[in-house]
Amino acid sequence: MKNHDTLKLQSWLPKVKASSLSGWSVFLAFLLLPAFVWAQDAATLAMQVEYRDVPGIGSRNLIWIVAQQHLLLAGFVLGVPIFAWICEIVGWKTNEPRYDKLAKEFTKLLTSAYATTALFGGILLFLLIGLYPKLMAYLSDIFFPSFIAYSILFLLETATLYLYWYGWDVMQGKKKVFHLFLGFLLNLFALGIMMIPNSWATFQASPVVVTDGTAIERAWAAMQNPTWWPVNIHRFIANIVLGGFICGAYAGVRYLQAVTKEERERYDWMGYVGNFIGVFGMLPLPFAGYWLMREVYQYNQQMGITLMGGFLAWLFILQAMLIGVLFLGANYYFWMGITYRVPGVAESYKKPILAMLIVLMVSLAVWMTPHSLVASLQEARQMGGTHHPLLGVFGVMSAKMTVANLMILVTFISFLMYWRAGKQETAAWAKIAKAVMGALLVIAGLAVIVLGVWGYFVPAIIRINYFSVAQVLIVLFIMVTFTPLTALLMKSAKTTTEMIWGQMPVRAGYTLVSNAVMVILLMSLMGYARSSSRVHWHIYGVMRDTSEYAYSPALGYAAAFMSLNTFVFCMIVAFIFWVATMGDKATQGTEHGQPEDSPVKIPGGVAPAIAGGSPREGQTFVNPVPMNKNEDT
Amino acid sequence: MKGPLFNSAVVLAGIYVFLKFILPLFTAPLPASLIFLYLALTFSALMIFYTMSGESLESFMGPVQRFLTGEGQTGVANIARVLVFIVFPLLVGWQTYTKLAPSDDPPPESRTIHPAPPGEFVGLANPYPKNNQTIQEGKGIYASNCSPCHGENFDGKGIAAVGFNPPPANFADSGTIAQLQESYLFWRIKKGGVGLPIEGMPWKSAMPRWENELSDEKIWKVIIGEFDGAHQSPRTWEEEE
């Protein structure tokens, strides 16, 4: 048979040689035939590649850095529009141009930040396709319809952002409502842009695999996995916090650089607004985190234990420390605000501040006390194990939930205190209202503690389903009722001491920067924890990680990467701010030199809930407290 | 002499004395790591409180700054300053040396208490109902197999407990089995210390692998007996009764 074929070929070849150009073509094709076969083989081989590696740094580490940068930038570009939109609404409702100006200033940053985020997103996608082809093929098969929706949302978001930014000055006056609507659309599309990739990530942790149905039905089923909504809510709130605190940090840095009185006032006020919005988001954030962990436990006990009782449990002690520093930073900033911005009232607030500081510190001490203590052999023997017989009770969730709620409550009181500083209530019912509020606060605090202690003596499900929820509801009740009540009280209140902007010491600027760094570290830390809870699975229980990196890195190694990611992100944000404000500095170069003791025109009045009562528009006064520039040196 | 600096020193010293010497009169001594943590928090609180205003910052940091810079100092004060500059680095060096010098002591442990169970043990439900019969059967199995270590009162104080480090779990403590589902206990009893997962190694558990001695039925029943005896309830996602 073989000989027969050869003969046939031999008899055909002379005919080919006889022809001219076409003959050469066929001849060349014959020469290239092995190449086609090899190409086919190569294609088959390429389809079988599961992983590729990057020499030196390793594929996992590279993905870790790029994905973290993309996520943090995404948090920034999704958080800042919320921040800007809220400021714009406040400016519109109160007719205060400075809020509008602030919103615009931050929207300007979005255009460059948006491009950087997309750039990192593109790099991440290329790297994932190149380094994890098998995983990406599987995810693409399931989620392809969502890729289309994501692309459409991205286009809409981009178009809306351009309209929102470039139309800012045009859409003033009567057109402002339309501009606000654009801001709403911007945030709505941004929410969608956040939610779709969330579904991919949460699918990896808690997959719902449906094999029947159309592509859209399968994708929709996979998106609606058990941890999707908890992560959506948690990230949405966290983005507000990130946006607020980064704005605060920006203001803090500019405040430290400020040379004129006007600049000091402006960036002091901006720092206040950033801190306020950050704190505003931070208060409900632990509740969202608790819900997420509850869903993780309910989805898979193994994963829940890996996170909170297993080898990742130490990350939660670090989390307690970072959240603690954040709460302390936010409160410290409020307290310094009372001392420096409302001169003369500091002494009367000294004792309440000390009491709140003690509550915060005791709460933090409880939160940071691990369940199993780090102890030498001798110490462990003396304790009878790594559980301390007395302080070991602080190591479980009942204690942690209780102190987290108390810290939120104290921070809220700090805010109320700041808001009321330098004001004298004139309403007839003010005395009764204050007495009721005081009594409610004490009752709420006691109720949170009682429920926490009681939680040790009831089955876990009762504590989780009722006691913890009741603690959260008590704190939320206080926040939801006290805010409008205080606003009502402040509406008719008499200002006894005017609020002065631009007097804060330099450590206030550093506090704002520290708060932002803590938030970024927290996001890096908990993002790692969430991702690592899948251990050696790309998709938990469905697709196993068979690469050489299928092990969990040591916690110290992971912590170093988190720090590196935080540093790199801070540098990127600093670069974006520098680029975006380069033009401003050039134009402001000539606006120097307002004398220290000259009358200062303070930017106008404010909505009570957001800025705690500054003078009304157009009010002037002579600065009574000269700024001591050497104070912090 | 009184002032923020003096007050801070008194508060820090007071808290140290309380944690190190007074608290152990009533309970077990605290490990150094925890004392350090609480002192660090106290120090942070003092820093926050005394840097709240310019005046308090001056009275808190001013004396330190003046002492270190030698501003207006003569005679004994100046000698004291020089001594601090000599002694302080030596103290730091000594502390560093004692931390780094080779020692026979084992390093402090950061043990993971609750390893994650393998997938096949997740979500298992106890097939036996909790009633007088199963409770008594469970307690009987417990008495003959578990109580020598975990104690007849379920408190981890069995006659053999002193020989183990870490000691056997105290089931009466609300931080142990009350935090866990029955399926978790089933895994730990059945597979014992040798069945612990590779994540978080090395483990320290002398728990025997009971699957060689007890049937699944007996393990489930001993779980019922343990919870009842320790007056605890297993963690569930469904509310009971």
C-alpha cells in the first residue's frame, strides 16, 4: 500500500515540475507541510498548557501585585465619585460653592486615575490569560455573557465620566439637576462595574456550578453565589471609606505644604470633610464584614474555620490592630478639631474625651487579645495551655462583637460632640432632649455589654442570629435617631464660639495620612485573607490549583507583600495627585501673602451633619489664636 | 514634679505592676506578649491624650526635649543627661543580645487552635437523636475512654492531663466545643492528632485516632454525652426545638 502511494506521488511530481509558477507554489506548500503539522501540534500543546511562570518573581506574586494595585485603584475610582457626588449634593442643597469646588477637584483626579485603573486591569487580564490559561478558559466559559455586560457598563461609565467632568461648568444653575443625575448614573454604572468582577472573585470562593440552561442562565446562576451580595455591600461601603480617607490624606498633605492662611483654611476644611465621609462609611463597615463572614461560615464551615480559627486567624488580630488605629486616628482628629477649631471649649471636653479614650483603648485591648496566646513553654505551663483561664474569654466572637460595637458608639459620640462644640441650644425642649439622649446612650452601651456577656451562655446560633444582630441594631438605632435629633437641636442653636479653620497642628495632617494608609493596609490584608481562604483551590471544590504555587505562603511573607502593595499604591496615588494638581500650583503661584492677623473671610455656613457648624457665608472675624508653627517640631 | 510626664510614668508603672504581680494572685500569670500589648496600648492612649492640645503637648514632651537637648542644664542634670546617653544604648544592646543569643528555651508558640476539617467531614449531622438513652450511652463511652485526659467533670483535668502539653481541652469552657459543630468533633475524635491537616503545621496534639477503637456510632454518641456533660450546645445553623 505504501509503495503504491509512493508511486502515485512520483508519477504526480513530474507534472508539477512541468508547470511554472503554480508548480513552484505547490512545491513550496509541500516544503511547508511539516510546519503546518508542527503548528497544529503546537496549537494542541498550547491548548493543554495549564500554567506559565515568570522567572524570578513567580507568576503568583506578579498576579498578586498587579491584582492588588488594580483592586485598590478600582476602589479609589469607585469611591471618589461617591464622595464627589455627595459633596456636590451638599453644595447644591446648601448653596455653598466650596462643596461644589471640592467635588470638582476630586472629579478631576478621576480622569487620570480611571485610565491608570484600566491600564492595570488590562495588564492583569493579559497576565491571567498568559499565566493561568486553564483557569481563565473555565471562567470565560461560565462568565462570558457577564464579560459583555461588563464591557457595555465600562463604555457607559466612560462616557458618563467625560460628560460629568467636562460638563461641570456648563451644567450649573438650572442644569445642575441634570449634572447631579449624571453623577447618579456615574455611580450606578460604577456599582455595576464593581459587582460583575465581584461575582467572578466570589464564584472562586463559593462556586455555584450549573451545567444546564443557556449561557446567560449559567452565568447568572454562577454570579448569584452565596458570598456575592455580602462582598458587594462590603466593598461598596469600603470604597466610600477609601475615597473619604484618601481625600483626607490629600488634604492633609496639602495642609502640611500650605504657606498661606487661605490654603491652610481650605485644606483644613477639606481634611475635615474627607475624615467625616471616611468615618461615616467606617461605622457600618464592621456590620457588613460580620455578615460576610457569617455567609462564609454558612456556605462552608471549613472555609470559615480556615479564616477565623485556622492558619489565617492571626490576620484577624492584625485586622483588629489596624481597625483600632483607624478608629483612634478618626477620633483623635475629631478631638483635636474641638481643641483647635473651637477655642476655649477644650477644657470642658477634657473629661468626656478621657472617658471615651479609655473605653476605646479597653475595647481595642479586648479585640486584640487572641484566643490562643503567644506564650513561651514556661508561660504556657503556668497558664495551663495557650488559653488564659481569665482573659481567654476575650478571644471569642461574643467579646469581639461587643467591643466593636462599643468603639463604633464612641466614635459616633465623638462626632456628635464635635458637632455641638461651641454651640448653645436654644430650643425649649433641648434640656429634655439632651437628657433622653444621654440616658439612651447609657442604656445602649449597657445593653451591648449585657448581650455580649449573655452570648457566652447561649448556643452559638442564638448569639449569631439574635444577640449579635440586636447589638448592631441598637448601635444603628442610636445613630439613626440621634443624627436628625441633633440636627434639629443645632438648627436653632446659638453659636457661642466661632469655628476657626486652618489652626490645626501639623500632627492633624499626619493623622489624616495615617488613616488613609491604615485603610489601604486593611484592604490589602483582608483581600489576601478572603483570597487565601480558598487554600489550594482556584475554584473552591471545583478546580484544584496544581501549580507549583499551590501552597499558602507564610504569614510574614504575605504581610511583607501587603506592605509592598500598600507602598506601591500610595506612590501611584501620590503620582496621580501630583500630575493632576500640577497646573493648579502654577496658577496659584502668585496668590501669596495674607497677613497672619488680618480679618479672614471664612468659607460659608454648612449643612450641620457634614461640617459641624462653621460660620455662615460671608462672616468675618479676626483670628484669635495665632498658629504656632513650631508646636510640633 | 507632677505633670503629664509624671502621670504617664505612674500609669504605665501601675498597669505593669497590676498585670505582672497583682493579677496573678487571682488567676494564672499573663504571658509577656500580652503584657507588652496592653502596655503599648496604654502608652498610645497617653500619647493621644497628652498631645491633644499645644499646652499638654508642651508639658508632656517639653521636659524630655529639654533634657535631651541639654537646654539650660548644668551640674548634676548635665551629668545625668550624659549618663542616659551612655546607659540607654547599652540597655538596648543588652536587650537585643538577650533576644538573639542562643537559648535552650523553645520559641513562643503561635498555635492554631481550630484547624479546618477536611471536606468530607463538613456538614455531617449527628444521626442519633439526643435523648436520655444516647446521653447515658455517650457518657459511658466517655467515662471509659475520654475521662482519663479530659476529666470526669469534662473540664480537661483528668488524671493523665498533667502529662500533656498543651493540656487536654476543657469542654466546660465556652471557648472550646461550644464554638464547634458536631461534625467537627466527629472528625477530631475519629482522626485524632495524626489526622490534622498540613496547613498550619506543625501541630501539637496527643489526641488518639479513635477510629481504630470506636465505631462511628459510638463516636456520635460520645459527642452527645460530651455536650450534655459539659452543659454546652453544639454550634448549629438551625435553631433547636
